[in-house]
Amino acid sequence: MASIVGRDADAADDIGRPAAAYPRRFRAAEARGVRIGRPLRLLGRTEREIDEALLDRIGRAFLEEDDAGAALAAAMRLPAGTPGRVTHRQLREALASPAREATRTRERGRPAEREFGRMHSEFGAEGEFGQLHDAEDEFGRMHGAEHEFGRMGRDRSINRPISYQPTELSAQPQQPTELSAEPQHVTERPRAPDALRRFLDEVTTVPAWVDWDLVEAGAAVQRRLGQNEADVLLQLSLVGGYRFGGPTDVLAATGALTGSTLRRLAETQEWTIALSEPGALRPYGTAWRATAHVRAMHALVNASLLGRREPDGTEADDTDPRSTKRGSTKPDGADPASTEPVGTGPDRTPPDGWDIAHWGLPINQADQAATLGLFDGTLILGCRALGVPIPPSDSRALMHLWKWVGHLLGVHPDFLVDDEWARHRLNYHVLLAQDGISEAGPRLAQALVAAQADRTYRGPSWWQPWRARFERERLLSMLTAFLGVRSMRELGLPLRPPWAHAYLLPLNVWRYHVLGRGRRGRERLDRWGRRRSDAILATYRSDPR
């Protein structure tokens, strides 16, 4: 393993801050990453030679965050009456289409927030960390009752064109699209706080590289994947991600180990379904709003785990062991009333033992890039491994879809790509940068497998335990084939023969190569994909907890 400069967390610079360029987790288990990444290197056509400059960029990204989201979270955690404070209601209204807000309120008699759902349960947060529990009131349950507000993934009302803007995420200032401006017929409201305006500018400004036709083509490709998409994202992306410490420890710290596994799975499944709907990712579309809420929630989780501000809004006292913001005071000369987040780096010791020097920031740019790679590049390779043909045109469209989603989530432009092979190369280096497995990984994986018995399947009651057992065995069979024997043992999961792959491969060859040929075949696959995705979601929604 190449030597890493600047990993001594005890070293300090000339003003007393730790001088480490990377957290200790960086390349802490590189040999393991090489082993796990061997199939990716072969299938992803990644060269054997390591790009040290790329690894350096990934290492530094462990200590970087979404700046606009961090500023928004800091403003939302200010006490009532503080200048610059952003309320949950302001965020909801800002992300709702102004032209439709009054109509929605008149028709349903309730605020628009019901449409989004309680996305806090992605992290299982139940008020353990400061004001994180307020997010439950803010977002509501994402998969809430259909009889109240219908299905999130079927809102097709936003189809009007969005103007292209010649700007990148990193360019300043950005030019807003016409949808980011208030219509003239809407009563003028007080100026939004700066943090909220900055956040809105980032999610409503459409970069010049966005091709809406390609985004819609990518959504169509994702719809046609159907059951295969759900299998790969659950097994190779989600459970596969549990093999590395960091993100799993964030989930554990926010209560995901004690929360409802089915609820979290339902919310993820519903979000991915919404992303594939026509027009849903355009500004103020349903999936756009849900994705912007995910970004805000990530920022709130980060702020809560880092304890950036005392509950009363005052700065923390480094000498007080009870302080929720020890080691994170602002530097000399900083504005004490500023709502901007403190700079990144391993110079903060957040509450409840979150170790920045080891893990980096709880939700950081490197892990965000890794997660994005699990949703685009890993999805493509996994579906191909199941016999699904994904030609270069479909690959390009799907990658472009997720590049736009990554932009909305606040992923740094350095990690946004719409070339499949560039993503595989990046994913391989992300694997090399990881630490080993932590205690949270096996517990999360085992809870997910056990949750198969809690799903409600179609059919009579006597059929439920038999179907649940089949789904559990099918899941274990596919996990064994996808992850390998050593990873299954690390996660504490029982091994099974790869019988599921044995029947899925010929089935997908028949479905995609024979029945899916031509325009009518693609339409047939589209209908099948919708049915399967909705059916899977229905089994998760029945969770009574």
C-alpha cells in the first residue's frame, strides 16, 4: 500500500488545528477493498494501476460536505425569532410549486407537506440528537396512506419545459430558471432567509449539461428494469454497502437499528419509483421535491451529529463537558451571529462520540459519491449480471438521470459523471479508500433479511409464511452470488446455493431478448416494470409499525 502523507491525527498546524489531510479510515483496509473490487475491476474495465490523485481527492472529500445544505440546516436549528432562521413550513412552501399551492390546499384542505412523507426514517432518527426529531414533523411519512393523498410516483402534472442555463454547480453566481421565480399573480411574501434562498438557487438552477430528453430516456430505462432494479439495489447496493464502516455507523447513531426496516425500505423503493416517472425530476416535480427533501434531511442529520449549535442557539463552550458543540467554536474574527457552518476538517469533536478524526464528517462528499455510484454504475453491472441487456445508449441515459439526481442531492461536481466506465473507475477507487466492516453492518444486514417475514404478500393468509420463507431464501441465494462467501460470513448471513440466479438468467434472456424486442416489446417491458415495482412497494407498505 502506498504511503499516505498527513494521516497523523495528532499533528497540528500553526493555529492548533489537526493537520491531517484525511480521516484515519482512509485506505485503512485497502487490501480488502482490492479483493472486494476485483469483479468491478474486471467487469468495469478498470485498469490495475491506482490513480493516486483520484484517491487523494476521495480522501479529502471525507471531510467535505454539502455547503448549501449545511447552511440551511444551521438556519433551521436556530431558535425562534433569531434573524435568518428557516422554519419547516418555509422549506415546505419553498419546494412546492407556487402556482399549485393554493389549488392543492383548496382541494384537500391540508398543507402540501403530506405529499412528501416522513423521510426522517431513512435514518431512523427519533429525536436522539438535538432537534433532529423536528424533521419528522417537517416531512411526514413518505409512504403514508394512499387514501389521503394518492401515490407519490404518479404525479405527472409537471411537464412544462424548463430553460437551460449556461452554468455549473460550482459557478457563482448561478442564474435561476423561470420556475425559481415567483409568478406575478402570487401575493408577494417576505424575503426568504439567505440560507433558504441559496438552497433553492442550487436545486432550481438547471446546469447547462442537463439534457431533459436524456433524463426522460433514463427514467424509461429504469422503469423497464422492474424487479431486477429492486433486486440489485436491495442486495448489491444496500446490503453490499453494509460491508464498510462509516455510513452504517451514521445509521446506527441515528437509531436505524431500532427503527422499522420495512418503513425505510418502502421509502427507498417509493423514491426510486418516483424518479422513473415522466417529468417527475423537473423542478417542482414530485421526485424533484422528494430529492430536495432528502438533501435537506442529510444536512439536518449532519448538523445534529456534529452538534453545531446549542439548543438555545448559543455557541458551545469548549471548557464545558456537557456542551453539545465542544471543539467546534468559530475562529477569531468570525461573526458570532452567522448561520454559516463552521469549516470542514477533523478539528471538531461532536457529541456522543462521533469520531471525525477516524470517520470524517458523518455525511460527507466521499460517501455521497459512493452512494451515487451504488445507484447508477452498480445498478447497471448488477442488472447485466442477471441477464438484462443494457446497451451503451441505455447506459448513457441512465447515468445522465443519476447525474442530475446527484446534483440535486448536493454531490460535488468532481463526482458527477454520465459515462458508465468513468463511474466504474471512480467506484473502484472509492472501494480502495474504505475502512473495514463495523459492528453496525452485520446488524443492519441481518435485520433486513429478517424483515422479509414482516412483509405482506398477495394471497390468502395461509400462504404468507410460505411466501415469506421463499423470499428470504431467494434473498440469501442472490446475496451469496452477488457478495461472495467471505462477505456473507462477515455480515453473519447464512450461505445458500445460487439457485435464484439460475432461474433469473434464462427468464431475463427470454423477457428482454425475445419478448422485449422492438417498440411494442419495450412498451410491454415498461408495463411489466411498473407492475412489479408497485407490487414490491405494496409488500413493504403494510408494515404496521
